[in-house]
Amino acid sequence: MTREARPSANRRAIAIAVLVMAVLVIVAAIVAGKAAAPGSPTFPPVGASVAPAGAAAAATREDIATALATVGLQVEDATTAYRPAESPRLAAAPRLVTRAVIPGDPDHGRIVVYEFLSTADATTAAQEQATYLASGVGRIQFTPDTQFTLRVDGSTVVFYSWAAANSPDPTRAAAVATALATVGFGVPVPS
């Protein structure tokens, strides 16, 4: 007479636990929805749109134009879509994208103006962006030599980034940052 080998109670319990965990992971994945592909934008959610920027952003654009004129540069409205790496508050804010005209470098010089309800809201959003840019997730979105300009002008946040390694004209790219330093007040990005 041969006896059939039966799995022990411990093995059955472990097998059931593994099966339950697998089912929970699958259910969680279905509930959470489709995961974003690596390198894809995380904010705002697909299909979401923000309100258009208003009078405060337009006034800040004029402040930017005045500041850039002091270093011999002009401003134009951006003609191509541009969205830098952003913290959640900036990603949800109305924005206006303008460009410092750097001769021979049409792919750079973009300046984003984010509009908020108050200076306090803008300052909080700028501080959140500074923290994001200093974090590992924010830092890897830019080349290592990227310089950031983060300013609060009234109820708006001004964001500009440039990297000497990526610019055909690093002198003028730096001049944009220098000129923007006269707009509003700065929010430092921790290094």
C-alpha cells in the first residue's frame, strides 16, 4: 500500500497567501489605472487643461520684456508647445509661455509665467518648485549644469532654465537670467 504525499498545512497556507497577494496586486493595478510610461509627463492628468493666463501674467510678460530690453534682447510669444518639469502647483496653474529671442538659438530662451490668485500663493508655488528642482526626481529632468531662475512677480511665478552645454550662445542665455533677476523677487533653488 502506497501513501499519497499530501502537501503540509504550512505549504497550503503559503500557496493560498501567495495567490491572495497576486490577486490583490492585480486588482490594485486595475483600480489605479494605466501606469505612465517612463519619461512621460506626470502632471496634469491626461485630458486635463488649465485656464488661460490672465492680466497678471500679461503684466509680468511686460516686466520681462522691459528687463530683457536692458540687455538688448527682445521677447516674443512662444510658437511651439513647451512644458518644463513642474511641481504639482505649477502644473495646475494658468500659464503664459514667452521666449527671449536669442539670435541663432530658436530652440531655447523659453520663459514660463504661471498665474496665481495672490503673491502668497505664487510664493508657495515657487518654493514648491524650488524644492522639486532640488529633489532627485526634479534634478534628473535637466542636464547637470542647468541654471534656474525662479522669481515671484506679484501673483505670478517666472521660471527660466538654461545650460551652457546645451546653448549655442551661452553668453546671451546667461544674460536672460541676469535680466530676469530684476523682475520681482527670487526664490533660490537648493543645490
